[in-house]
Amino acid sequence: MSKKVIIIGGGIIGLCSAYYLQKEGHQVTIIDKSNLDSGASYVNAGYLSPSHIIPLSAPGVMKKGLKWMLNKSSPLYIKPRLDLDFLKWTLAFNKSCNVKHVEKAIPVIKNISLLSQDLYDDIKRDEGFSFHYEKKGLLMLCQTSKMLEEEIKTANLAKQEGLDAKEINLKELKQLEPNVSLNVIGATYYKCDSHTTPNEFMEEMKTHLKNVGVVFYTNEKVEDLEVINQKISSIKTNRQILKADDFVLSTGSWSPILSKKLGIQLLVQAGKGYRINTKNETEIVIPAILTEAKVAVTPMNGFTRFAGTMEIAGINHNINKVRVEAIANAVKRYYPEINLTSEEKNNVASGLRPVSPDGLPYIGKSLKCENLTIATGHAMMGWTMATGTGKLVSEIISEQKPSLELANYHPDRIF
């Protein structure tokens, strides 16, 4: 049965949801308060990373976060503030930082990541898309023996989960990156990972959706929701009133603002990340994470991207030059021959990633609203999980058997 569906939020999650919904014959409209050309969907590292099986809320992370609270250049910076939603999120995050949670989360993260990777393949093949997409794996580069030991443990854990992961020595690393000077003592290698150039996928997907009849309302903000008997009957924007059968909330870090109007408390905090692009030839072939610095390196189509930091400081787009400089300094430490220019650092961009307390996304319907499907909270895994999330959203609204068990993603889950 064809439904009229309105998707609030046109980032990667919203676009992928629209893609699968329209394939099922639904009439789809996307509303976004921006011009759909900036934000986390455009400035991310472009990874499709089944390797990232450990959730952000892992043992020791909260302790590190407290330690780094006074260091604005640290990989994870949590800005202390008197805000009830932030305090609730912090308590839930701390509660999730335990071994039992990590063991439970690993297969949940892995399954949706692998599903999404397959779906990216399908989309490129079925639609004839030409976006940059390479399967060269991911390197975890280490400068200290302590970090290398941790990464080897994680790689062994990933291997037990059936992922193609292993430790490599410096000779093997040189074979993978023959033209790059690296200041590291060792690495692990995840051959299971792949990477893209985000803006290329976003532009192709938007064009495709418009061609198949998806309606876009950009620079239009949803201001209110009319609810009758636990169902949204219409939404009010700054320009019009729109009605639909079903609605999708995929507004990332802004999702709690609208969910509160429905009595749904989504514990989500904005995690700001930065990216620096260089068009200078770096000779880097394989994406890498500079593990001690938590900086991602991606050779994209025509440029190399360096992205990193997790700054939990509320919804703001302020550029913290100290954190930008920390990324640039990390690049220099690991790649001694690469020098990012002042112009490249000044052209930095940021994006706000929606971070849930347990490192798992919210995907599904809340018991408080019958015709709203929530899709947010993916943190730094939004690009990796996007197609799988869109597929699940379509299956929920189309009342089909979901491709994955949904209980672990439930929006009403208790922390």
C-alpha cells in the first residue's frame, strides 16, 4: 500500500530512507532547514567501516573524557555545562561504559555496517552511479607500543567476528604505502573496509531522488507538529502546513528538539568533528586512522581529507582553531613529509554528529507516536550505517519483515 511519507532531515540518513521508500512505491517528501550542501554528511571521512565494532561508550572512555575536559586540543572534549539534557546523557553514557555493553553492541554494530556496505554496492550497480568508491581497507597506525597492543586486541576481536583484520609489520606496511614516509612503530589492517568521497554520493543521490519524483523543500524549518490520538496529522513549517500518512525524523543532532514535542526524550548530544582538505599530492593510497590522535585520513577523489576530534559542546558551528591545529599537528607527526598550509587550515569545515549514550543509533517507532519512525544517533558511524538504516526505515513503514532485529535500536530503550 502506497503511503505519503514526509522525511524531516535531508542528510545521508534522510536521503537513504527516501531512496528505499520510493522504491517501495511511497510518495516521499524531504524537508530540511538547510540548502543540503553542508554538515556532517559532507565533511565526514567517507568510511564504510565494519571494522569500527567498538562503541564510543567503551570502558575507560568516560575517565579519559574527564581527564581531557580541561584540554581543548584532546581527541575527545566534553564541555561541562549546566544543562539537564546534557547531564542525563552524561549519566547514561557513563552507565554504558562497561564490558558487558561492548560485548552486546559488537554484533549489533557489525551487522548493520555489513548490511550497509552491501547496499552501497547494490545502489552503485543498480542506479549506474559513478561516485568514488574504493575497497582498499583501513590502516590503524600506531606510534606507541601501548596503543599498538590495544589495536592488536581489537583486530583479533574483529577477526573472531569474521572480519578480515590482522596485524602488519613495517615491511608489510611499506608494501601497502610504498610512496609515503610514516613515523609509526606498527599497524593493524582491516581489509574489510572501504571508502568514498561523500559529496559525490550526496549529489548523485539527490539528483536521482528528484528524477524519480521525490519532492524537496530546502531552507524550510519544521516549527511544530499537530498530534491527534498519538499520531502526527500535520507539520507546520515556516512556510506551509503539510500532511502525510507517515513521518521520518532524521535531523541528526537536532532530533531531540522535535521529539520533545511528542513527549519522546531522545538522549542525543552533538559531537562536532572537523575536516581539513588538501589538494596537494600526498601519495597516500589507503585510508588510515592515526590512533593516538584519533584523526582519520582519506584519499578522496582529487584531494586528501584529514578529519577528527569529538567535541561535545552543544549545537554550535564555532570553529575551534586549537582543535584544527591539533589535527594538522597529528598529520605532521605521522606523515613527516606532509605540511598542511595555513590556507587549508583556514578552509576547515565542521559537522555535528548525533551521539547516543550507548553508541548505537535510534531506528524505529516510539510507543508514543504511531506514525513516526526515528532514525538518528549514529555518531561517527552515520556514513557507514546510512544505507542499512534507510532500508530498515522503509521496511518499518512498509510493514515488511526487517532485515535486522530492531530491538537494540529501539528509540524507547532505557539506559
